[in-house]
Amino acid sequence: MARLNTLYYDAISKRGNMNKLKVALIQQTCSENRAETVEKTKKMVREAAAKGAKLICLQELHTGVYFCQAEDVNRFDMAESIPGVSTEEFGALSKELGVVIVLSLFEKRAAGLYHNTAVVMESDGTIAGTYRKMHIPDDPAFYEKFYFTPGDLGFHPIKTSVGNLGVLVCWDQWYPEGARIMAMNGADILIYPTAIGYNPDDEKDEQIRQRDAWIISQRAHAVANGLNVISINRVGHEPDFAGVCSGITFWGNSFVAGPQGEFLAHASEESEEIVVCEIDLLRSENVRRWWPFFRDRRIDAYGDILKRWGK
């Protein structure tokens, strides 16, 4: 705790205004070549740090392709331990640059036991904490239940020198319960590393509806909880290596939303980008005073939320 407090106050002195935090989102394409993909990520992280970012967020499963389009036992070879090679690589980078980095990794916990896990690297190169994806999809081209065991760490913000980070992962973004519990447990920011896109065979109107729903859902988490929300997605088309469908065209649109759902930054749909913007952590306090949703919650009447269905 003493080490964390020292890092926190060091970060404040470097930031100047403790309420302001410069954040960066790394939106990129990924390939089967892990070394090339990671080197590109590192280069973009360096550029983000050079622009003053103190919190740098990477997309879901950023060390390679989104392999969950099909079920293949050989893909388990891509998993890694935590700590492991990625935490060593990016931990060294965090320490060199003096920044906090949010990673998203394919975790091998034990033989036959794997998770989709976010790891936060502190600015001194250590692991600040982890979060294992709680909600696991099983949809066409998103066969994650084959690969990932649901998380067992709960919804607990990760304490860092830049604040308490409420890190969730992709499919979690459709569930207001996770965002609310993170907020209730003291998150200063909600962060969603993501890999989501279109089926290129879908009609254009359907593609737009899906993308817009994804954005609306997360902006709603910002409003309902009075928090800044960071969502980081990949871009580019990745083929289905099993040849069953037409692959996924990842729709980018990484963004930062303020505590009233307002866009603070918004990336494009097709391009690799380093999105850097400043967020005001004090606005959460002010917005929650204007819109006191937590005051008016009827916690005595929510028992049914623990049921699978109402009847």
C-alpha cells in the first residue's frame, strides 16, 4: 500500500491537476505473427506516451488474431501464464515510460483451464491487478465458450497510481450489472477492451444497428453510473480460418465517453489510430450531485435481479 501511495502522489505531481488524466486508446489490426503484432503495439504505446498519456488501454486479445471464430484445440497453444511473457514485455515498457497499461490476454491458468483475462501493469512495471472476463459468448464466429472459463474474480476495480480502474472485457459491456457493481465498488473509470465487428454478409442496415447498439450500451453505462467509459476495439478484416463463414470485419469506433455519455474522443471505423484525450475525474462527482441515481436506488426492491427470469 505504501508503494502504491507513493506512485499515486508521484503521478499527481507529474500530472499537475490531479483531477485531469490523459488517456490513450490503441486501435489496431492484428495478425497471426505475434512478434510483429506486439512490436507494432509497443510502437503505438510509445507514441501515446510521447503525447502525454499516463493511462494506455489496449484492445481485447491484442497479441494476435481473434481466434474464436472457430473451435480448434491447437489454438490453446496461444495461451500464456500470468505472470508470463506478455506481462514481462509490457511491464518493462510500463516502467520505461512511466505509464499504466491495460492488457488483454489469453490466460493459461492450468492444463485445460483457460481465461480471457485483463491485466493492468503499473507504472513501475509490476502487475497492479487482473480481471477475468465474466460473461462468455457463444455466437456464430464468437465461440468463446470453447476456449474460456467464466471469470471468478468478481467485479473489483484495480487500484493504480492513476485511479481505481473498473476493467471489464468485451461481452461484459452488454450487462449493466457488471458496470454498476464496479461503480459501487469504487471504480473511477470503466474500461472495456473489445474485439467486435460485423459479419460482412449482413445487410448494411443491420451492421449499423449492431454497431450503434454497442456504442449506446456503453454510453448508457457512463450515464447510469456517472463515470468516464473507455472502449477499445480492433479494426480490419480477419478471415474465418475454418472457412465456415466470411470472417469478421472489426468495426473500430473506439471511444471515450464522459459521465453524461458525451463523446470525449471517437476513433474511425477502419483505420489504426492512437486516440489520446484528457478526462476530468472530478466531473463524476459533479454529475452524481446533479443526477443522484445512487441515492434513489431501491435496493429493498431488487431481489428479483438474482433470478434467471421473473417467473
